[in-house]
Amino acid sequence: SIVIGDYDHDNKLDIAISNNATNNILILTKYDVFPTAMAVSYSTSNGSKPLGVAVGDLNNDNFSDIIVTNNASNTVGIFMNLGNGTFANQIELNVGDYSSPDFVIVIDINNDKQLDIIVNDYQKYGVRIFFGYGNGSFTAGNLIVTANTTAPAYISVADLNDDTILDIIVAITNSTNIGILFGSGNGKFKDVITQQISADFYPVSILVNDFNNDHILDIVASDTRKGGIAILMGYGNQSYGMPLIIPTYDDLPNSLAVGDLNNDHRLDIVYASKSLSTIGILLGNGNGTFSNITIYSTGAGTWPQNVVLVDFNNDTQLDIAVANEYGYTISIFFGLGNGSFTQQITFPTGYHSRSQFVAFADFNNDLQLDFVASNKATYEILVNLIYFKSDFTYQTSYFTGSSPHPLSVAIGDFNNDNRSDIVVANSDNDNIQLLFEYDQGTFLNKPIYSTGLSSSPQFVLVADFNKDKQVDIAVINSQNGIIDVFLGYSNGTFDEPSIISTGSETLPKSISSGDFNHDNWTDIVVANSGVDNIGAYLGFDYPTFTNDTIIIPGKSAVPICIAVGDFNNDHNWDLVVCNAQLQSIGVYLGYGNGTFTVPTSYPTGDTPKSISIGDLNGDKINDLVVANRGENTISIFIGYENGSFQPQVPYSTGSSSSPTSAIISDINNDSKLDIVVANRDSNSIGLFVGYGNGLFQNQILNLLPNGSTPRWVIVNDLNHDDILDIAVANYGLNNIGIFFGYGNGSFRDLITLSTGNISGPVSIATGNMNNDKWIDIIVANVNSKTVGLFLGNGNGTFLPQITYSTGSQSDLMSVSVADINNDTSLDIILVDLGSSGNGNVGVFYGYGGGKFTLHTTYETGLNFDPFSIVIHDFDNDNRLDMALVYSNKDSIGMMLQRRSKPFATPFLIPTGKNSRPLSVAAGDLNNDNHLDFTTANSGTNNIGIFLGDGNGGFSGQITYSTGNSSTPISIAVGHFNNDTYLDIVVANEQTNNIMIFQGYGNGIITLLTIYSTGINSVPSSISIKDINKDDYLDIVITDYNSNEILVFIGSNKGNFSKLNSYSLGYNAGPKSVAIADINNDSLYDLIVANYGTNYVEILLQTC
């Protein structure tokens, strides 16, 4: 049956359809038109790697042409419009050998009324202008140098000094400067003037406009290293004020656009951030300041590269367009004219296209904007001719018989409109549903997020898990033992969920949150009913990584070490791998995106074991040192500028020495690099003093005690005297040996630090792990299966070793330190061979003061044996990645960092055999300013109390009986008698009552009173709130069997003087209740998940 009418009073006809098979009524509303595209691709030539794209009428025929920079072929490509939206084959302009242009602007730069082309020359540190003749042909101008050692990235053009001559402004890469080229007329420019933004702000994208309405142009730039937007106010005299820097934190803006988004005649800013796959909006106040940032997601992992503003749908409101590199799409967010935007629509750009830039023009003169995208990976531009089609944009289903079976509800302001929103866990539909915009008894916006097939979500919790001041959602999925964490944006949308495992057959039932270790991150505790324990997850910024492999050519290569450096001076990181079985090294030149060339191999000595990198001959080109364990030599490879190397020059380390570790450093302070070698079998440290020309003196030995068996050597200033020292991991004697240097190549007598009996130290690293300015030592102990930390005192002495377990199945190979998650605290990274083929990379994330998270592991894959690791930003996204070698798979593993998740490995706290905990609540039960938690143990008929130590650890369980066969099912904590000590209330399913336990502020409680919930009522959940605003907490109970809500009104004595009950109707089966002011009348309302009747019910308080 179909009925037509205007149901939403928008003067557009709607359609109502009754669906008998699916038991619902479908209402189609909001009739509208949608853009769709006809896409045609044009080749930029194989291997060209098109990046920047722009549009303009280059031959004055009133049709827009397309201009693209071909980064790999060092050209500008021009596609002339044939007049109907199709284009001629590419015409190329040569930018110059190795120029690698990646940005383009089309503008009349010399005021001859003909369009010119401006591109950046990345390798020659400047910009190049192609002057147009107005007929589609061009002449190349001279290179305009913008910096001496670094290249310009983004380019902007404006008349900065009000002389009617255009100037050029560039963001200078890898520096804190912008460059300004003031025009002198006829396309000529004065020498570059550089201006530093601030000492730690590295501009990438740059634009010019008047942000404070003083009729003087200002500059805005973005920083992708630390995250931020800087605004420099112009004075009109070629100088600028101190920058206003707006932090964007983990959002690292890589592209900017400027326009008036809310029609207030004030300029606003939009940025794209590939780090979190978002766009951010800053509405301008007209005085050079801006509102808080509003975030919209482009989809998890989409990597938006370029953002532009355009009125795409001809409604006179600016829209936002984004090129998504790994989403393989162009996104359009339609502007509503008030600074807010619709959810994105997307246009595909083709699988693995990796679009970089997008530009808009009416290519076929149909009065509708079209767009072109540059597809880097498929070597093409993609032209999308746009037309519109009609459809309904909104549909609402009112269920008449399906079974979502809602189990849990929670409240939060998800879209920052200062109104309470609802999230519901639908156990049978395997999803959560959000309810927004309550209006006259209904919700206008009800998005659904899947929790996965057969997940059965049981409980939902709302909190800020990633410290972005936005509300997030955690969902407990009982069936598959998964916690889904949906990180929220400010507009009510959420990222793809982070998936956290609770383990096999855990049957998680409840979750609570709090900061258990005082690190300002929200932690969670989960009641695992299936395995009788609580899982405690300490919140943090845990990166996630891809897991790809590069196969090493040759049979049975057996790679066992890896190092990273820039071998061909192209500012991209390259790899070198030592192949023990092939007796060679392989050099992989990087493209800067996490991929590499086919390797070039160089013979070494027998069993190359270690590689170190440095400029040994002073030519500013990296060279290599390889320790050949089987041949008792080190090999020197002198590098060429193109990334190739001379054949090895060997130096003996002595008969039967077995060198296992080599490192390059200037040991004797003569500004010439030397080589330090750990000789395993001769129990010595060898020093090769360098002449600075790639040649070395014969080895000088520093003997170690017999049986030392040194496995790893490092160099650092360990006693803060500005002289380098040597530290060595002595596997055989279970210690770290230190030679303090005199600065002339000689050393004091050896001192040792014990790593413990039968510890077996195999690798060491150094770093300032506790932010006290002193160097500390970290050691991997393979036999004791620990990582050890020696905190330095700054004078060459160290505190006793602190050890952290790496697990009973660990088999450690090496240790490194780096700030993996960019929080300014060093982390500890371990290569772990594991047992039974369970290799992994283990990380202890530091969070300041020498404190670390629990051991987090990243699996390398079944039967993949990791042997060595290097840590660097291989894909130039300002996030550290990892590369490691798999010795048994003849391959390199590339672990590129992607998004973060707030939780990782839990530690498990037993609640007792057959305890079956069903509910958990957190609070400071003993007034020591550390959070504790309490559990409802349904199987053993008691509640458990676990007292926190403030570091994320907890005492053993203290139990209190709830009565025989009581089956406690829900628990909460609160101040019921106003004595400043937390009390506990628990609902007992089988005895149909609630029990109040009085707290004394020392972790001890006693039973205060019991209240019946009614015969066969079966209480199912508890919430507490001061509902009547008399300053005393009240208790709200859902009764599953009696289909009621019970409200116990509190008093200052801890007893409850009045009971109100509210019927929910036949077979409602309420399972959860939340309390909030839904309709903004300053009165608390009740929101109930009715499992039996499959809906959420709201009880509005009237007085």
C-alpha cells in the first residue's frame, strides 16, 4: 500500500509505503536533486605521477583548460579543452631535470592579460614561471630561488604591498620559514625575503587574505609536524605581526582553503588533515581570531590531501570539496550557509587512483561546475562532468514487528548542540543507534553504526577516550568478545570503530570508566562473565600499523639486519638489509611513500650481522659499515650520490673475533668518524680510528673479561661530560659494560651494570626515558624475558635496573627507543622472535617520568620471524613507521603507522571461580584520591571491591555477601548519606531487591538497608541521579518482569523515603535506564531500553 502526502510540511510531496514482509512502514521525504558524474580519464604518461592540478582558459576560447604537474617526469602537462568538455592529448612543458614539481597555480602574473603558469621546482629550491601568449603556448622564465637548502611546497599569489603588482608567497619545506618574492613588474621579482613563523612551526600549506577586515592582506599557514594553523597579520608595510597559532593537536592540517562559510562577511578557514582523515572548520570572528574547530570525517583511512571551496550546487552557499588519496574518492560537503555542512557525498576516482588535488570549472559550458582530479598512482587526470538527478533524501522507518532488542542506553551531547542525545545498544540487530534532535516526542536524526555480525552489543558507555574534548562511545559485544570504540567528531558523526578484544569466551557484560593511573587518559574496566575476571584497559594513544612485506630476491637470503638512511640525497628514506646466507647487502631506494625500488646487491664478507650508516669520507653522502661475523672483518662501502656504492673495503677485526655489532661515531673528537665494533668471540671492543677520507687505522682493542660474549655496542655521552662513551651488552656475564671516554680515543677502566642472574642481555639502547636531561640505558634480556631500564644520574652512575616482563613466550632479538606516538615521551620497542612462530614487535609506550604502559604487541604474522628493526617516517606523513626483516621468509616487513586507538592489551583481575561478574562501577571507595572499582558477582552472590594504587594496579578482591541465591546483576556507587564517603547500591535479580552498603572512606562497607522491588519483579539495572534536585541522590531501577520503572527518593540519612513506580506497558521488559534532560526544560527525564517491545521509551518529568 502507498499513500502520498506532505508529511514533513516542506511543501514537497512525500511517500508512505507499508512493507508487510519486513514489518515496517517506510516514509520517503525530502525530495531533492543529487549530483552524479560522467567520468573520463586522460593519461599523463606512464610513470609521470601527476600531483598538482589547476584550471584556466589558456588560449582565450572561453573554455577552461587543465594544467597538471607531473612530479616524476619533471613536466607540466596541459590539456586543451576541445569545447565540449573533452580534451586534447597532453602537451608537456619541461620544468627541469630532477625538478619534481608538485604544485601549480594559473594566474596572470605579469599583467599582460594572459594566463601564466607557476610551479615549484622541488630539487632546485625555487619556483618557475611559464609566461603565456594567450594561444596555449608558453615561454619558460628563469628559476626564482626561494631558499638555499630547502624547497618551496605550496605557493600563493597576492599583492602584499598594495603596489598593483602581484607577489609570490611560498611555504618552505623542512623549515620554519615562509618566503616572499615581491614583484617588480613584467613577471620579475626581487630576492626572496624569508620570515620565520615560530621556532617550532613548519609551514606546508599557505594562503593570503584579509582575516581582520583592516583591508591589509594577512597570511595563513598550516603545520603537519605538530599540528596547527598560524595566522600572520599584515601591517601593510611588508612586515607582519607575531603569529596567532591555533593548535590542531593530532589533526595535522596539510591543505587550507579560505572563504565566508556562514555569510557573516567574515573569512573562515577550512583545512584537510590526512593524519585523522578529517576536515576542520574555523569560523572567523572578523578580527583575526576564530571559533573552536568543527570536525567532519572523510572516512577512516581516506587521507584527504587537498581541500577547496566552491559553490558546487549553485545555491549561493560555499561547499567543501576534498581529494581523498586512500579513499579513492572526491568528497563534497554541501554548505548550509550557517557554517555547518551536510554529510559528505563522494565521487569515486578509481581503485588505487590515489587522487592528490581537485580543481573545479564548467568544462562543457552547461552552467554546472565540473571537476578534475589528479590520480597519482594511475598516471592520469580524471575529468568528471556533473549533472543532477532527482530522488528522496530522507527515509524514516517505524518498526512494527522486528526485534532489535535494545539492552542498554547512555546519554551524551554528541553533536555539541547543548542538548542531550541518546545511544542505544541493539543486541539482536548488532548495532548501536544514535537519537538526535528531540522534537515533540520524536527524534529527527537516528543514525545507525554496525558493531559487526553476530556481535550482540550488551552495554554502551559514553566518555572522552582520546582527549579531544569530544564525546566517544564504547560498546561491549558479548557474543564475539569485542569492545567497539567509536571516536566522536564534534558534529555527531563517528570514526570507524577501534576493535579491542576481551579474549575468547569472555562474554563481557558491563563496562565502567575512570582515570585509574592519574595520566589524564580515560581507562576502562570490563566485567567478563564467561571467564570470571575484570579486564582493565589503561587508556593511551596506541598507534596501529599496516603489515606489508617486500620479498628479497634470491633463494635463502636469510636477512638478519636492517638500517635506514638517505643514500641518494632525495630527502626520502632508503633501506639497507644484510643477507647472511647470500653474503651480501641489498640497498632499497625509497620513493617517500613507504615503497621502494628493486634492491641493488653488494657482496660482503661471510655472515654479515650488523650495519651502520654515516658519512665516512666527508662528501655529505652516506656510507656503510658492515660487521661480517663469519669472516672476522668489517666492510666499508663508500657511497655515491645516486645511491650506489663502491665495492667493499674489508678491515680485519682479528682471528676468531666474530664481530656482531658495529656503530659509527666520532670517538676521539677530531671531527672524523670512527667505527666501534663488538667482537663476540674475542671478548673485546674494537676501535677503528678514521682519517676522514674513508680510510681507517688498524683496530685498537679494548679488552673485556673472559666470557663476556659482547652482543651489542652503542655510543653516547653517558656521564654528561660532552665526551662520547661506549656501552656494550655482555651476554655471557649478564651485564652491561661501560667504557667512559677521555675524548682522545682512549677510555677509563671498564665498569659494569648487572642485568640479573641468567638474564642474557642481547641488545641495548639509550635515551632520556624520564625527561630529566640525563641519558638512560635500556636493555633486552633474552633469558629472563624482560626489558631492563637503568635510569642515569647524569654523572656516569645509574639506578638499579627496573625490569618489565615481555611475557613467558618471548624470545627477544633487539631493543630500540623512539617516540612512536608523537607525545614527546620516548617509547621502548622490542623485536621478539616469540615461540611457535608467534613473532611480534612489542612496545612499552612511555608517558613521562620513566613510566610506561603495559606491553603492547603488534603481530608480524604466523611463522614470520622478525630479526631486526628500524624506525623512521617512510611515507612522509609525520608519523613514525617500522621496517623489519623476517629471517625465515626472505622478506622485509613494512609497518606504516595509520590511525590510533585508545586501548590495547588489558591486564586481568580475577573475581573468583564461578563468580560470573555482570556489572562493574568505579569510584574512590577509600578516599585516597585513587579510583577503585566494585563488581556484582552473580555466580557467587557477592559484590567485590578492588582498591586502586593510583598506577593502574589493584588490590586483591574483598567480597561482601548479597545473600544466598540473590544473583546480583547491577551495581552503582554514590554518596547516599552525605558523609563524603562513597556508598554502594546493588540490584539482586533473584531476590527482587536492592541493597544499600554504607562506605566508611577506608574501603570497608557494611549493609545499611534492603528495599524490595516487588514480587517476581526481576530488577535488571540501576542508575543514580538527584532527580528532584534536593541535593540528595535518588535511585532508579528497571524491573524486567513487572515492566516498571521504580524511583527511590533519597534523603540525607542514606535511606529512601518515597517510592514512585511507572508502568511501561505489557511485555516491555526494560533492561537499562539513563537519566538526562532530553527536552531542555531543566527537569531530568528517564530514557529506558525496552528489550521486550523493541523500542526506547522516554518518560518526561513534568514537575
